[in-house]
Amino acid sequence: MKIPDIFHFFQSQHHKRINSSGFTLLEVMIALAVFAVASAALITATGQNVRQSAYLENRTLAAQVARNAMEEVLSQPQWPSTGVSSEEVSMAGRKWEVLREVEATDSPHLRRIEITVSASEGHFMRFDSPRLAHLVGFKGEF
């Protein structure tokens, strides 16, 4: 009567597996779906953070380029002539397009100087706004 004992052994092993604790395939799939949605949201937020940081870094550097260009005009002893000029400047391993516009004012002894800095074409990431920095100053003739 050994045969029925073996049959009973396999049958009891089958019941043990059915009653064992753990996660079902459906529960695991739902958990993975929730994790995937949360991960996608986190990756999107991180990407936006990185882009914003790069944009702010470039705006800060462009503001420094604009201040340097303004100081260059203000520190020259000669009177700036009116008109528009453009030059490409390198700073922090990047190239910047500096647009300088000098205008006459109501006073013949005062010039309005406008500096606009934008990213140089093709050197680094372009942004929606071509103007990264804008500075206005005045120079008087004494």
C-alpha cells in the first residue's frame, strides 16, 4: 500500500503551494505599473531642473559679459560715436554675441549705451529668448 501514500504526498505538496503566502502576478504587475508612473514623473522633473539650471547659468554668464562690455565703453577716454556695432566675445569657454547700440540723448553731453548679449550661433544650447542679457547705461562728456 505504498502507492496511495505517494499519491497522498504529492497531493499535500500541491496544497502547500496553493496556500503559500506571497504576491500574485497581478499584484506584482500593478506595483510595477505604479513604480513606472512615479519614475517617469521623477525623471521629467529632474530633466526640467537640469534645463533650468543650465539656462540660469547661461543668463548669469551673459549678464557678466554685458557688464564687461558696458565697462569697456565707459572706461574708454574717447567719446563713443552713435551707431550699432556687434562683436563675438569668448567667456567661460563659450562664445557670446554682443550687440552695442549708442544713441544720442536730448543733452549733447550724454550718450545712451545699450548692450544686448545673446548666445553665439551654434556654440551652445540656444534658448527660446535670443536675448540672455540686456543692459542700459549712460556716459557723460565733461
